[in-house]
Amino acid sequence: MNLDIVVYGDVTLFQLLKAALILLIAVLIAKGLAIHLRRSLRDKVEKHQLEDIVKVVWYGIIGIAVFTVLPILGVNPAGLLAAGGILGIAIGFASRSVVSNLISGLFLMIERPIKIGEAVNIGGTAGVVMDICIFSTTLRAFDGLYVRIPNEKVFTDKLTNYVANVARRFEYAVGIRYCDDADKAIGIINNLIEEHPLTLKNPAAQVFVDNLGDNSVDIIVRIWAPTTEWYGVKMELLWQIKNALENEGIQFPFPQRELWFNNELRSRDIEAE
């Protein structure tokens, strides 16, 4: 079989078969990679998100193969790019952020620093993660508003995950009067912490005098609780501490000021007159 037969223009049968072989190999590589991605990311990424990733990889490989084949078939890609140069530049600038969000979305799905249903803070926006898509992440803010954040910002900005750790610490600053017994107050607070069923023994709670203020002796209370229960425990214990201290006669001081008057000096001046 003569492979040097010209099929059209200057393209020979050999070149045509070579181009077909390259496209076939590209399709096989794309299929193999798609299968590998579906298996490796099946438990890490939502199904619809995984399909989006597979499509991007598929069309990317096929696109590279097509541009590789064009010169073999006698088509100059440089000519096509030159013809669409202005349009390509415009699209390039417009799609720069799109590509950045796409790549960031892929890394987020693989690295998984956040998951759907978790409470997070992304660049100052706090809320619960509702969806993680290829280009953006959606939060339901704590006031009920839905916020869409580009994945580039999610990936590069400061990200705080409030529930990634199984335990979370909260803190109170309790001020008592100088005339009250600070050791007694610390003992009362420690007993309440010990008796509460949801406070953690490890890490242990800390209760100590932190500051001698203008009007009060300031006691810092640091308590660890399960992340899923910490807010309820925080509200409950604060009220229990207030009631327990007041029942023992330990009060919370109000701001106080001492005022000095020169009454004695003024009265002497009046007598002299």
C-alpha cells in the first residue's frame, strides 16, 4: 500500500493516518484519565462537580490533540490565531478570572479545606457552606443571606473553619468586687465546669485572675466543649456562673469614682470674713 498518495492538497495518506492515530491516542488518554478521576475523587467530590472536572480534562486533552494535528493536515494554527488575534486577546482578558476560579475550584475539591454544611469564615464573610462548585462557593451567612464567593478568593484569602476540629474553646471575663473572695469565686466556677456534662476534661478548663482593674478583679474563664455543642454550652454556663456567684454573695461591680471637694478650706475662708 502506497502511503505517499496525496489525498488532498499536499496531505498524503501517511499524514492523514498519522493525524487519525494522534486523535485516537488522545481519546484513549482522555478516557483513561476520566476513569482514574472518577475512581480517585468519587468519595471526595460531589457527583455533579466530579463530572464537571472530567469534562474540563476531556476537552482540554482533545483540544491539545486537535491543535497538534492541524499542521499535519496542512492547516496553519498560527494563521487561525492571527485571524482571531483581537478576539482571542479580548476573550483572554475576560476569561482570566474564569480560568483562575476554575483552577482554584479544582484545588478546593481535591484539598477539601471546607465541606458542605460546615461553618466557616472566608475573607470576613462568615456562614455555612451550602455548595462548592467549579467556579464559586456559596455561603448562607448567619443572618440568612446567601453569598456567592469566587473560588479564587476562597483559595487565596484567609479561611477559618469553625468546625474542622472536634473541640472548640470559649472564654468569659468575669469581674468581681475587690471585697469579694477571688479564690472562692474561682472554686465556684470550677465546680460548675466539672458538673456540666458537655465540658471537656482534656483539654482542661482554665480559671484564673487575669487583671486587677480600676473597679474589679477580673477572672478569665476558658472552657473546651465539643464543636457541635459549644455555643449552647457557652450560653448556659455563663448564666449558671452569674447565678451561682450571686447566691454566694459575690457581686459584679459597677464603675466607681471618688470625688474630693475642698469644703473644709472654703468654710474656713467664710469664717475669716
